[in-house]
Amino acid sequence: MSGIEAVSLALAVFPLVIGLLERYQDGCEKLRDWVLFRREFAKLVNDLNREQIIFRQHVEGALRSVANSEFEMMEMMEDARDPRWKSDELTLRFKRKLCGNGEYDNYLFSIRSIHDNLADMSRKLKRCGPSDDTDLPGAAAGKRHEIQKQFRRLQFSIGKKRWQEQVADLGRQIDRVGKLYVEAEALAPSRQSRTSTAAHRAFRLARGQAASLHRAISKAWTCGCQDPHAFKLLMDGRSRVAASQRLTRRPLTISFPLRSRAWAVPEVSLDDGDSWCAFQATMVSPAEPARPFLTVPAGGSAGRGGPGSVISEASSPSMSTSMSTSMSTSMNTSMSTSISTTQTTSATQSSGSLSFHQRLPSRGSAVSVVTVPDNPAPVKDLCRMMRVGDGDASPGCLEDGQGSYHVLRASPPLSFTSAEVDRVISLERILIRAATTARHGEEARSADQTATPMPAPPELSRRHRMSIALTLAYAMLELYPTPWLPQFCSKAAVHLFQHRDGQVLAEYPFVLCEAAVAGRRQPNDPGPSPDPSPGPGLDARVASREGDHSNALLALGIVIMELWFGQTIESRSFWDKCCDGQGNATEYTSLMAAMEWQKKAKDEAGVVLHDITSRCIRGNLGLATINLYDTECVEAVYDYVVKPLEALLSHCWPV
């Protein structure tokens, strides 16, 4: 019997004992001498009721930290026979809470002692309970009942001290159990920091790198342009490698439009001469210890799992490191490639520079050298650098103002022009167009008419949509909350390039940000952070609560549903039913609509996707709070959302 199951048994016995005690005194009030014992008996019953309340409070607090949701916790508290008390998953979470040396065993022993104590009291009370007098005549039954009442009074008179001691001992056991669990909860943050998993460390590293890059870019807009400058971060190439293998920095791919105008809008067409300049930004932090990080060769693919070489990041100018690394990377063509990379990092105080030598894994490639001075000359004017860069492969470094800098290397394959793409379009606009086209066709068929041709919506297959969903799930852990995704993982914040024939470049989803140039900023303002509007029905005040990221997780679950069905949640018929009387979305509209959609879509989408979205929408992660700064929360999102979504994608559309 597990600890959590023993708790349920103790919960069930408590009301039974109290009920027997109340039945024990039934009718005794009419006895002339019962008044001598009534006060002591009432004190005994009240003490037992108090211990039951304290025990239930402890159990409720413990369940809140391990149950999947508030609803599940309430149902389990109401029914001690609920089968979820025997859940292996719940027991495992309970053991993780009591992970100290001997904590769980001691807790289990104490809970069993509480149960045994209550069971003993129950047996004693049952033995002196009223017997069945239905077969006796009326007078005999009355006399028998009177004798029983006198006997109960005598029993209580003789054994009252033992009863009081037993209740007091029960109280001490409950206090001991409560203190044990409370202390374990108080130690949980420090234990998590010591046992931080590889997944949490990798995502925390990526989040810090992304925030640093955003600061560096915002700091480099020093031109006098009238319009704000846009810049984007490609989310492709971020993950799909097991997090335990990603304790290394990967360069981030960023891109800048050469034309200064509003780009962070739902849809904007490219004009002749428009182009986007792409760079790979490699972070260097001299204050950190030496750490290798991955990079792709110049001109190589930025896709997930693509081949990469390793650069070593030195912690001081006098450090000299030589490292040989072998890695095996799974390619998108199901071909496994073994890459052997040798690099040498050398720096001397006399040269005053750090030299990164890397051998590219492509056939016949030469050694590529990136030299970064000890005091690197940063890019002072990012706008001017893009216009007069003359195709420089390494235009310079961007400083973040906190001691780190980002080495820029040109990425020609990701630098698009108006000859290649037609427009920049948001994911929200793509889904709205697809839903509008489908609804137009259904209305025409229901009216038995020939549908008037509508402009072809952007082409995005379900495979590509779910690939974007997986990218957003990873972005949830790597980019939120950062200036790239400060509040929500919203479909309005994700953009893609679209060809003139309607085909969308689904391999390169990106987030778009805009920053005011130096001449138009307020004093001491490094530039505005992107502020995507809240998702439908999500109140910004609720969503921005510090330490509570449940609304962001809800938004991710909704986006996953929308990408699976290729429709926005606002286009569904039940959306209006979840709004107020004026048709406006309320604080809970998104949650209610998402839960309704889940029930209707379970048969079509399948159990796996239903479970993934349920974790997001209902917050069924077995945590008291959803905080993506917390190790346990990051692990839960990665284990219950990201990994199953990745497995679903691989199963439905194997590479």
C-alpha cells in the first residue's frame, strides 16, 4: 500500500469513528447521571473533529502539489474510494516531493499509524454499539436498550482517560505528518536547483541567450530613420534534439529587412527591391567558463538536426583549449551522419584576440577561422551595416550591454528577396483564410449552388502545421518569457514567408519584433520590447501575473488544436456561446471554448493529441502552479507536451 493510498484510507475512517461516537451517546442524555459525563464526552468529540479538519487540510495541501488539476483534487477529496488514489503516477509524484533520505518511508509509517489508531477506535465503538432488538417484545426491547445505555455510560466513565490519550496521540501523529510534508515543500526549491535536469539547464541556457541577443540588437539601432526597424528570429533549427544532448549553445538565426517600415502586421506584401538579410549570431560570454556550442557551417542548412561543427567558448584571453568531438546527428532524410570535428581555441595576451578554428564537415571544405578581439569593436550602427556591408561574411559583433556579445556570420541561404517570396504573413491570417474558404464552400454546398471561386488560401498541410506546433512548443520553453515572446505564444506573433503561388515556407517560422531607432526613443529607453496582443479572451492583467504562466500554456494548447484542424477557435460555432451577452470575449472565454472543442474533437484528433492539449488547456501537469522558471514545471511541459507531440509527428509523418 502506497503512501497516497494510505492517506485515502485514513480519510475514510475518520468520519466513521466520529459517527460511531455520536451514535454512542445516542439516548444517553435522558439518563439522570449522564450530565456528569456530557462535558467530557463533548470535548472528546470536538477534539476528534478538530483533528479530522487538520488532517483534511494537510491532505488537500499535499494533493494540490501532485494532482493533475484543481478539479481532480476536489473529486478525490470528496471520494476516498476514487481509483485515482491508487494511481502509480500520483504515487511517483508524491515520492518526488518526499525525496529526502527516509522521508517517504517515515511519512508512510506515520500515515499507517494514524489509520491503525482510527481503526482501533472504530472497532471498540462497534463492540459497544446498540444491538438488533427487532425480535424482542416492546417492553423487553425497551429494558434492553436502557441497560445498554447504562453500560455505555459505565464504559466511558472507566475508559475516558484512555480515550483522551488516544485522541491526543492521534493529534501528535497528524502534526508530525504535516510538519514532515511542509518541511519537504520548503526545501523543494533548493533541491531542484541542485538536481536541475539537463532539459531544464538547456532551456534556461537558450532563454538567456535569446534575451541577450534581443538586448544587443535593440542597442545597435542608432540610425536616424523615421520608421521603426524590424528584426526577426527564426525558430527553425532550435531543437528536435534530445534536451539531454543539448547542453551546448546553438547560434540563433536572425534576419533584418533592408527596408524600414512596419513589418510586424498580420500581412504585408514585398515590393520590388525588398530583401531580408540573415545572420547567425553566436554568443560569447567571457565571464562564463569554457563551454562548447553548436553551429552550422556557413551556407549550410539551418534545419533541425542538421550537421554542425563545434566551437569552444573561452572564459579568459589566456585560455588555450583543444578539443576533439564526435557526434552523430539524425538527418531529415533518415540518414545518420557521423561527424568528427577538431577545433583549437587559442588566445594570448599579446595578440589580444580569441581565434576560433573550425573544420567544416562538408567535403573539401577548408578551415574556417573566426577571430574575436578581447575588446571587440561592436557594430555601432546596425542599419548602416546592413546597407553597406558589401556581403561581408563576418560583419562584426553586437554587444548586449551586460558583458556578452554576439558574433554575426552571414547566412545567404536564408536571405530572401522579393524575387523569391511574395509576402510576410502571420500564422493567424493563414488559419483565418483557410477557415473562411472552407466555410464558403460548405455554405455553397448546403445551398446547392456552385461556389464562387475565392482566392486560394496559403497552402499549409497538416504535416507542416503540426511541425510548426512542435516548433512553438519548443519556443515555449526556450523563448518565453523573453522579449521575443514576452506574454503569449500567440498565433498572431508567428510569421512565415509565402511564395507567389501561395506556398508557405513552413520550415522557417519566425517571430517579428520592431524597435524604435535611437533618435525616436525616450531617454534611458533601449528600445521597446515586442508586445503581442493577448490571445482571444485572455485578460492581459491575468496573463501577466508574475510567476503564473498558466495562460501562456493555455494559449499553446489552443494553437496546437488550431494547427491540427486548420481553423481558428474563433471560427468555431461554440465560440460565441462562451462570450458575454454582447458577444465580447471574457476572461474565461478561451478556456471554456477550448474545453468544449476538446470534447468535440477527441474522436477525430485521437487520444494522444487530446492528452497533449488537455495538459496545456486544463493545466494537468501535477503542479500547484505553472511557472516556467521552475525546474519541475519545465520538466513537466517537456515530458507531457513537447516529447509526446514530437512522437506524434514522427508517427504520423515518418521522415
